[in-house]
Amino acid sequence: MARTVNQSIESRRRRTLPEIDWADITQPGCYVDEASGDLFRIPKEVFSKGNSSLVVRESRGASRLRRIADDPFLSSLKARIICAQHNIAANF
């Protein structure tokens, strides 16, 4: 008789998304503002020498950004799924 094994749909070990301040962004990728749920796509061109900053954000409040992917062109659906897995309400 064959032995059946039940596999949980829960991930075995969830990793937390790194929290990053705007001033500390040094890598391209997809970032989500934890408070507003806004998605920011930061391409590698932002970090090229001689380029002016492509991203400027002014706010009175502090933002808690979470880096959800290395790929700045991650599909919106995948980005929403990652946000849902980490209890972040997506606003995109």
C-alpha cells in the first residue's frame, strides 16, 4: 500500500521584507510603502553616475518602505501577492 504524505500549503519559513528608508535605497527593485500601499519601481538607471535623481519624494511623515523584489519590472499581480503574504495592503 502506498504511503500518502500531506503537505502544508503554509511556507515553512517566512522571510521578512527588509525595511528601508528612502535615503538608504542603493539597489534597483520594487519597493512598497507600508503605510499607503503605494508601489515604487526603482530602475538601475537611478544609480548611474551623471544621472539626476529620477525619484524625488517629499513628505512630512516618515515612510516605511519594504523591498519586495530585486526586479523593478515585477508584474503587478506578483507584487500584490507578495504584499498579501506579508500583510501589506497594496494600493496599486
